[in-house]
Amino acid sequence: MLRRSIPRGGWSRWTPRLLTSPRIFCLSLIVLLGQVGLLQGHPQCLDYRPPFQPLQHLEFCSDYESFGCCDQRKDHRIAARYWDIMEYFDLKGHELCGGYIKDILCQECSPYAAHLYDAENPRTPLRNLPGLCSDYCSAFHSNCHSAIALLTNDRRFQESPGKDGTRFCHLLNLPDKDYCFPNILRSDHLNRNLGTVAEDRRGCLQLCLAEVANRLRNPVAMVHAGDGTHRFFVAEQVGVVWVYLPDGSRLEQPFLDLKSLVLTTPWIGDERGFLGLAFHPRFRRNRKFYIYYSCLGKKRVEKIRISEMKVSRADPNKADPKSERVILEIEEPASNHNGGQLLFGLDGYMYIFTGDGGQAGDPFGKFGNAQNKSSLLGKVLRIDVNGAGSGGKRYRVPMDNPFVSEPGAHPAIYAYGIRNMWRCAVDRGDPITHQGRGRMFCGDVGENRFEEVDIIVKGGNYGWRAKEGFECYDKKLCQNASLDDILPIYAYGHAVGKSVTGGYVYRGCESPNLNGLYIFGDFMSGRLMALQEDRKTKKWKKQDICLGSTESCAFPGLISTHSKFIISFGEDEAGELYFLATSYPSAYAPHGSIYKFVDPSRRAPPGKCKYKPVPVKTRSKRVQFRPLAKMVLDLLKEQSEKAARKMSRATLASSPNRASSQKDSFKKPASPTSSRKTSPGPGAKKRARVWSPGPQGKRKGIPKRPSGIARQAAQHRRAGRSLPPPLPSRWPLRGPEPPHHVEAAAAEPDFRRAGSRGWRWEPAERA
């Protein structure tokens, strides 16, 4: 972390914070840089987060106004410091040194600031000055060595004798010549795709995760109430719903507990249980929400039940258990393929997604349930929950439903030909153009060959059981000329995965690169994927999502792994995207976690994504979040410390005098930069500047003091006080590490496709 102080009438001084255990950290850094190759080719800022595109024009460090690490506020602070320093120069000094000093100060705005300041690892000391290329450094020292004392109070830099810049430039040397200034501006391979989402050689998108919740029992749904509180509600398969607050804590008492009513078992792969949750669009006024769960009816007949409930008036974080009002019940002929999605469209109507009734191949009747319009199974239903209908129904049927007038068809049907759609979502639309707004995406789980992703259209037939994906399943039905089915936007074979989990189109603020990507996954394979629409051809291109890259994900709070079985996806009230997964898919096993997607290549400008949650009273105790997954930084720290201990033991073992070695171990370590091997720097001979414009923009001359900055600096001097301190350039170090999450890897089940009952568990084959 940098600490900046400007004495009255003096110049700013930058000092590094010393770290404990210097020998370990020094050795760790050497090992980390030499053996791990940390973050090569990955841009970062000094706050240890990705760069961004500033919202407003930068008046001073304008070379970085298209993309970098400074917003207007930080740009003004750097400018104020520049003018504070330049007051110590005469006119000739302004002409000779002004450009150099501006270059050096503005490297904090570079999208590669972390590389330039050796800040790739937040646990190592931050260097005072950015890394300068040897020719540039030599020219600066030759022309302006007196400016060094104004830029830093580090004695190592100030002790460079006379005009001999060799030692000074040696201290500012970087091990990778591509990253020194100004070479970094000219590097085509570093700047060609700067700011776009990173891809590996196979085209796999490099994203990262942050763990936000854990110890959940098969979390099947994560939804928000749309009431401005920015709470989110997480439903477990056993029938318990928890409230998570914007600060990351969870309320100790559940929002809803229906374990006594919900039908499920501890069997691995049991598809029954609490499956869906949705809040009314006018929840803030009417306090209504809706649930979808498996239950036992009379004579122990299995059913799916859709009910309306209300939140307690006494506690906004508690459902009223006596308020349940059953809207619809549908008998289930088998225990699998129960559907489970509830959501509200932009039209205000509720959409219900049911499975085909279970077993295998939809064997019910001549055409199966999915193609039978008199059955509610294998359908998308659309109903109006804001009033009662005819015949004692607790809902109305919208008059524009597609099959209202068709004899024999149930009027609530909106679309049909569905096998078992698992997780659907409504697209919020592009935040600026609103393109795509209202589209409904679903993942439909396949039988034994293909998984598919669909966009729901009014009256659409999605082909099951005639088709599976793009291929025929029942050849007789498939050849029927009246099928007229809607094709998937994407389908994949079982070499990729065996049970699709539908996701969301990203429309959040924090990761601008992801806007418009439909992100989804596969329950069985644990793969994460993204679909990108080609607006001209209307076709969708699939890309894999890769997680865990050390180069991409070594930011505070980010992790490199996730639990394998991807159960569901979620979206918070701000539009950020999450997925829910478990390492052991039993409804009673507390191994479920929630992960948030993070793009490490680019973020939104600071302050753009801030929101002010509506306050909500809490009666229950808050349980603070304790992460279980290890961060990438923690893993790298362990690797470097392990290597440092190994190196230390080897040094002690080879030393002829152990006592002398122990004494030496307490000496102050050399700086990371001075410990690296470098070629001798240029001599003291004065030379012309060699810098040339790079891709960030054409070089400008000595900056003229902008009027706004001039007023700001003058006001500070007249007030006889220091300039405001800079934003923290390091995130605080984490506290004590929580106990490591012990995954149930040894007991990880192996699933096989069952002939008639969906999924069943069988012991993994032994070698």
C-alpha cells in the first residue's frame, strides 16, 4: 500500500509499507516471478483490479483516457502532484524535465500499472517508481537526475552518485523488457486485444469466480424480489429458503421452511423437491411470491404444486406460513422430469415450465404428454395470477394464449413439445439499446444423445418426443408433416455434457465485456459455456468458459475452482450473474455453493455500478459469510512459501557455518528489483530522448496547467494544507484464513442414464 504525505510547502513523498517476515517474502517473490511466471500478459491496476474505460475525459494523463486505471478524480490528483513538483523548477527545468515527470507520474494510469510497479503480488512491497526501459531511464537521469528527490524519498534512488545513472536504472529495471515504459506502449501482442475478454489458444473465455455462499443443501434457485433491497433468496431442494443481504451475510432464521410438505429424499439424483421460486412484479406492494414443489396428495399420489404465499407483515424477511394458497396441482406419473421453473414475463403473466411426466422417451399415450395439448405435462403454461377464473380456478387464462380456442387443448398452454426444461430466464435487454429485452431462454434436458437451449415463442412446438436437439428421436412422429417444430438455438452431444442447466443473458454493470452473452452450464460435466448471437445471421456461436487461470484470476477474492455439479444460475437485482453448484448432489448434503462471475480483463469505471439498497429491517441474527474455497492468491502464496522454505533448507544444509547463516537470515533483504540479474545500464553521457508515440496516443509536449487543476492546486496552497490523499493502491490483506473446504471428492458419485427413471447412481468402476 502506498502512503502519500505532502508536507506544508513541500512536495509529495511516497513510501512503501514494510512487510513482516522479509526474508520469506523476498525469497517468495523471487520464486514466484521466476518459477510461476505470475500474471505475464495480464493487465492490472494498483488497486489490484482490472483496468476500465473512464467515464469522463482525462485532462492530464490523457494518453490513458481510452482505457487504463485512472478516473477523472485520480487524474486530477496526479496533475496536482505534478504541478506541486514543477514549482521547484525554473523555465529551463520545465522544458527539460516536464515531459519526463509527467510520463513517470502517469504510469499509475497505465492498464499495466501493476507490472510497471512490480505489484502483481499484493503481499510484496510496491516499488516507488515505475519500471523504465534502459534508454529512456538513462536519458531521464542524465537530464533530470535532480528530479529524483522530488519523485521519491527512497534512499536507494537518491544515493545514485552524480550523473552516473547505471545504479539508478538498475534499480528501475524490470525482468521482462516488454513491460518497461515506454516499450510497453509499442508491444502489439500486449495491446492488440487490450480490454476485451481474454481467450486462450482454443478460444476458451478466461473468466474468474468469487464465492458468495456455501454449506447449502442442493441450492436449486437464487432469485431477488425486485424491491430495491438487493436481497437475494436461495432455495434448497429440501424446502428451505434463505435470505442473503447486500453485505454478504445470511439471516440465521430461514425465510421459508416447508420441509414437512416437500417430497424429496437423500437419494443422489432425486429430482423431486422444492424446485421453483418467483416474486410477484408488484411484490413491494402486495407482498406475494410463488413456489413450485413436489408433494404427496391423497392416496400418496405424487404431484407438483404451484402455490401463492405472502411475506409476514411483522417481518419482511419471513414468509407467512399460513398464507399458502394453492394455485395449481398436476399429478406426476413418475418421480423424474418434474420441471420446476416459475417466472414472470414482461407482460406481467406467470410462466410455469413442467416436465413430460418422467420415465424415458415420454411413453404416455400415442404421442406422449409433451405433444398432447390436453395434458399440462411437457409444457410452458401462462396464467394470470391477479384474479380468479371460471370453474373455481385461482387464476385466469390470458385471452391471447395461443390455444384458447382450439378444441381439446388446455387454454393455459403457451408452448409445448418440451421434455424437461431446467432453468429458464427472461433477458433484461441491452442496458442502452434494450435489444433482446423480454426474450425467454431455457435449457431443455435431453434423453440420451443431445442437450438443447431454446428461446420460447408463443405457440411454439419444441419437438419432443419427435425430436431431440436437431435430430429425430421418434422417427414416425418426426416425419409427420404437421410437426412444424421450433429448432434450438444451440444443441450439444453427450461428449460435452449430459444434463443442460439453463442460464442467463448477462446484462450487469461490473463486467461490460460479458454484455449479451448467454451463459449456461451442464450439471453432469460441470462445464460452463457461453452463446454469442450474430445479429446479421441470427445464429448463435458457442464458446467454452475456462476458469482458474493463474494469470487471469490472481485478484483478491477470486478463486480458481468450483464444485462440479452445476444445479442452477441466478441473477441479483443489479444484474450480476451467479451459478449454484454442489460437490455431492444429494438434497440433504450441505456441499452447495454460489459463485459470482468476474471478468478479469475489464471492469466498469469506479462508481458507475454503485447502488443504494432500500433499507430492510432484520429481526434475525446475521451470519457473516466465511469462504471455504481457496483464493488464487492464497494458492500462489502457499506455493511461493513452500518454495522459499525449500530454498532456505537447502541454503542451511549447504552452509559450513549454520550460526552465520542464521545471522545472515535477519539482514534486510535487497529490493525485488535489485535482486534480479540485469544488463549494465547506460552511462552518464547525456543523450537525446528516444521515446516515440505508442498505441495510447500521440505524445504531447510539456502540459499546460488546465484552469480547473490550477484553481485546485492554488486553493490548496492558499489554505496551507496538503492535497487530498490518493485512493488506496492496495486492497487490505485478508484476515485469518477460514478452514479449507474439504470436498467430498472421494465419495463423488458416478451417474449413469437409467432406462426408465431418469438418473440413477451407480458405484464408479474400479480400475
